[in-house]
Amino acid sequence: MMSGNNNAIFIDTNVLVYASVVSAPLHEIALQTLHNFSNTGKDLWISRQVLREYLATLSRSQSFTVALAPEILVADIHYFQNEFFIAEENVKVTQIYYF
């Protein structure tokens, strides 16, 4: 659980999309940012919503890429699930304790 963890960084869908698609705008910046965060020892987090948004975005054509094949998207999701901590969707995700 991330609550109050200063060692945690939440990765937005756009960062994953840009880092994953070579022809995407800001590809190199997104990829380098992920590498930099990873090298700092910080815990990198995504959510199930980010995974769904990733699938929704890249399963249809974008201005920078055609729709990706389902097998590529499935492989990407498996990779993300192994590389990042996943914030589960329950009430604890939206609660932050300051005490």
C-alpha cells in the first residue's frame, strides 16, 4: 500500500504509452524517465485503471501509431504487472492517513 510512502512514484497511463511506442511523442523522454525512476530505487506504481486505459488507447489507432495487435497488448500488460506495483481498486487506495 502506498499511503504516505515517500519512496513511491505513480506512473500515469500516458507515460507508459509514450515509453512503449517508438513513434509516440515524447517517447525518449518517457522511456528515460522510467529508467531514471527505476534506477533510484523508488517503488513504481500503476493501477488497474492505468492498465485499462493503456489497452483502450493502444487498441485503436492514434495519431502516432496504428492499433497494436492484441497479442502485443497482452504481452505489454504482463510485463507491466511484473515490473510495477499494482494499486488495487478498493477503498484503501483512496485513503491517505496523515496522523
